[in-house]
Amino acid sequence: MSDLKPSEIVKELDKYIIGQNKAKRSVAIALRNRWRRRQVPDDLKDEIAPKNIILIGPTGVGKTEIARRLSRLTDSPFVKVEASKFTEVGYVGRDVESMIRDLIELAVNMLKIREGEAVKEKAQQIAEERILDLLLPKSNESQGMRNEETKETQLEVITDNVSESNSTREKLRSMLRKGKLDNRFVDLDVSDRSMPVVEIFSNTGMEEMGLNLKDMFGGLMPKGTKRRKVKVPEAMEIIAQEEAQGLVDMDKVVKKSVEMVEQSGIIFLDEIDKVAGGSGGHGPDVSREGVQRDLLPIVEGSTVTTKYGPVKTDHILFIASGAFHVVKPSDLIPELQGRFPIRVELDSLDRKDFEKILTQPQNALLLQYMALLRTEGVELIFEDEAVVEIARVAEDVNTSTENIGARRLHTLMECLLEDILFESPDSDEQKVIIDGEYVHKKFKNIKDDEDLSRYIL
């Protein structure tokens, strides 16, 4: 983060997201402020609250993508949740605290994999020794030695066997590394992970307890093993994974994960507008105002109990988003509004934006389809007129039916290339050129029939 200036964050986001410069600038500043906070003196550090953001704009304009790319850019734990999935505590639905539990779970798994990669080499070495033990079992030394003379003689024989077995072991090691033993089978005792599944129908009860039933029962039940006959490479992989898990210091991983979540976690609250709105004179709505009141302490900063210990939410960055067609951000309860000081309106996408989305990003839609068909030996070429025509149709359909932003392009591309994708494995054609005329002809009948276009496009 010390290397990422706001201008560089925007530049990185530009590689994947077209337009929306205001939103990119806001998230870049919010991200840089987190790094700045860590540099200030300790007595002031805890006083600086994160500047949470509300992204306002129709679906498909890049709200989720901005947040997702941001988390990858900074290597931060990131979780996306729909606000509409939550209900007030005590009612059927998800408890708002579960988002923090999801975030810490994700961080622990992320760091566990990373630590596993760090000890991978050591685990491979141990796995190699265990495979050699399986391939070359140690001989059973005779224990019935009657006198000192016999004992000395026996010791000499053992010494000879040891040097001989060491030589054989090194030969086997060489063959193993060269892959000459890949077709050999070994008997391996693998831990049997199958255990009775317990269905919990309570909505918040088990989460409130902060206990993991699977871990609890897993510790009580005896760990069974089953013997499998596997090839040497597969056995190496199984043993290396087991050893890597044993080498990872889980206490260190958990401690680091909690710190990571508290200092750099990002929660993306989608559909925040669905929990806004008045109660309509019938008391507070448990799936609207009730959710906002439950969200408030989490966003303000509180301590959530998880199976990895308490997690403070004071410095987690919350990015909320919503279309806000029916309601306005001012319809949220005043306390929650105050916790989202930055409001950014995202622009609707026009024809020029669609053209750029199709061609410019590193994961551009046209590049994806070209790569897919290249696997069949087919070179797919899009002429400029075709790109312009696809963008024009996308804009027209978004205007005449529901505006779903850039997601419309996915529907159009599937419809446009359906025949080519179906026939390419059987076709002898090496090159397929998509021009403006082909696009126009493909979409003309569907687009002209408004009822049909509502279903297909």
C-alpha cells in the first residue's frame, strides 16, 4: 500500500473498468487514507474512522467490480453481501454479524494457503522420506540374542545391512525424482474425513453461540483411517498436503488474520437501497429499518464474537451500493447516513462506453470469446463496424427494455456467437470474421419484435 498512490490505484482500476472516474477517485482516496492512518501517532490512530462510501447507480455500471478489484489490488480480505438477505435479530434470515464471521473465515483460509505455500518445500522433503519408507520397509532386527558374542556378531551384520539399505534408499530416491517409480502402487493410510452431517435449522442461534459444531464433534469422535492403494505421485501429493497442514502454525495464522481483518478488511454491502424506506405506519419493518439498526453498531465499530476470537469492526471499510430508483440515500436512518459520508453517483453507460468495454479492458469480452474459440483452432476476428453495431444494439435494448448496463453485452454476445460456438468443433474453418452486416442480420428480427426481444435480449 505504501507504493500505491491514489493516481496509481485509479490507473490500475482503469485496466478493468471503463469510465466512472468519480467513483474510482473516491475509493482510491479512501484506500490511501487507510495507509495514512497507520502512519500517524498511536494516540490519534484509533480516533481516525474510515470514510465509508455509498455508490449510487443502476445495475451493471461497475459498482461491484470497483470494490472487487480494489480488494485484489491491496490483497485485503473482501466479502460481498446483499443487505436484502438480512433481517432484524430474532426473525428468520441472516444475522448481520455473520458478514464479519464470513470475512474472518475468508482471511484465515487465505493466510492458511499462503503459509502452506511457504512450507511446501519442507513438506515435499518429508513426503519423499515417507514414500521411501513405504517403498523400502525397514528390516526387522532379530531380538533373540543369547550372549555378548552373538550380540556383537549381530551388531556387525546390522551395520552391513544399514549401509546396504542406505545405498538402495539413495538409488530409490534418484529413481523417484526422475519419475521412474510413477507407475508403482503403494498402500497408504488416509484419514477418513467423512462424519455425520448435522443440519441446524436455527437462523441466528448457532451463530450467536460462536461455536463451531463440526470442530467440536470432530474433536470428540475418533479419527478413522482407511487404507488406499495409490500411485506414487498421488501418494506424494496426499502426504505433502498432510505434512504442510501440520507445519502451519495455526495460532500465528489466526492472530495475523484477525489483525488483517481489523486493519484492512473490506465489506461490500450491495442492495443497501432495498433496506431503506419508511415503515408505512405499521411499526418498524424487520427487513428494512430493523436491518439498518442492526447494521449501525457494526458500521460504527463494535466487537463481534467469532470462533477465532473477538474481532473489532472499527476500521473495516464499508462500501455500500444501490440503484436508489425508488428511494434516496436520505431515506436511510440518520445514524446510518452519518456513517457513510462519501456519496458517489455512477454514470449510466452509453454507446461509446460499450465499445470500450468490448475492446479495451485486460479482460475485455471480445478477447474472452477469441481465447475460447482459439482452443478449437478457430481464429475469431471482429471488425470495427461489428463492435460499433453490438454497442448500438446494447444501448437500444437497454433503452427500450430494462437497463442492465454492461451485463447486456454478455447476453448479446451469446446470442450473436451461438451458431459459431456450437459448430466450431465440427467445422474446418480456421478463421471466422464478424462484420457489421453479420451483427445487423443476426439481431434484426429479434430486435424488431419488441415482445421477443424482452425475452431473448
